[in-house]
Amino acid sequence: QQQVKQSPQSLIVQKGGISIINCAYENTAFDYFPWYQQFPGKGPALLIAIRPDVSEKKEGRFTISFNKSAKQFSLHIMDSQPGDSATYFCAASISGYKLSFGAGTTVTVRA
Amino acid sequence: DAGVIQSPRHEVTEMGQEVTLRCKPISGHDYLFWYRQTMMRGLELLIYFNNNVPIDDSGMPEDRFSAKMPNASFSTLKIQPSEPRDSAVYFCASRQGPETQYFGPGTRLLVL
């Protein structure tokens, strides 16, 4: 069974807009929540990660929001650029070891 | 560093043939992971090693799949015999300690 549920499956955003991807989990033992970015023909690459002791983490145009009580976390891509067009995966693990991935969200940024 | 290296990048084979995928992890990394990616099932962890020892192979789909890590710089994933439903992209990833996993470019396998 999928331990991390991700939505939407795909989204289209205009250049300069905000992309929002949501994930939910059940296992309260999860304590590490990374986001991976994957371009066609490439392997996933770590984008940003958060631990549940903080509610938000920002790196450049990418922000993770974390809601421990709701067991949800989300990725916000601000000022979306065509180069951000990729598939994004959320994941969760216990102490950073065995990662459980969401199903992925394909983001298309239109110029 | 060259990153995680996988070979071959593409493999086309016929049903029933043996397939061997290869991975060279990043030097110094003590964890190695094999994943399979398909449209239907997404990214699935097949097996992972710590210091060359298999730790968790619960994701290996069936006995036709086997993985080895004879030394710290080399691992193989073997499928024997291969079936069309094994068609997927297989990724190898490595890590030092917890957290950031570095993925290779993947091997795209097509079984006819």
C-alpha cells in the first residue's frame, strides 16, 4: 500500500505563477520528508527536505510547509519558471532510511 | 565525483533471457539502493545494502530477481528469466549515512 499520497497527478501553471503540490501520510513514526525533482531521462534529485520539528523550510523559490497534526506537507514553487517543468516526488522515512515515495506530480510551466 | 554510474543505460531483451543491471555507487557511500520506476506503480524500493550486506529485500517482486554487492564499489541486479512486465526504469542510488540519496541516471529495460 502506498504510505504517502500525493496530489495532484499533474498541473499546469503560467510562468511567474505558484505551483502547489500536496502530500499526506499515515505513519506517525516518519520523521524525514524530502522532495525530489526528476527531469525526463534523469534520476530523481533531492530538492529540499524537512523534519517535523519545523513548520516551514524555504530554499530559494521552493518552500515546504509541514502540518504535523494533519499529517500533511506541501511543496510551493514560487515564481515558477519553464526550467521548473519536471516531475516532483514527495517522500517520507524514519530517520532518513527507507524512503516511501508519493506517486509524483508532473508540473508544466507555460512561458 | 562522477556520481552514481549505471550500465547499460538501455536494454532491450526477449522474454526468458537473463538481464544484468550494474551500478557503481559514489565512493565512500555505505548504503546502496535499487529502485524500479513504472507509470503504474511509481518508484518502488526493491532492495538496499549497508556496507555490502543486504538489509531489506522485501521489495523484490519474486525469486526471478536477485541482487548482489560483492564490494563497496559495485552492485548488480539480475532478472532471470525476464518477463514483459519487468519492463521499467531501474535506478540505483547511494548514500552516506542517513538522508540524502543520490540517484543514478537509470537503466531503461524493455522486455519483448
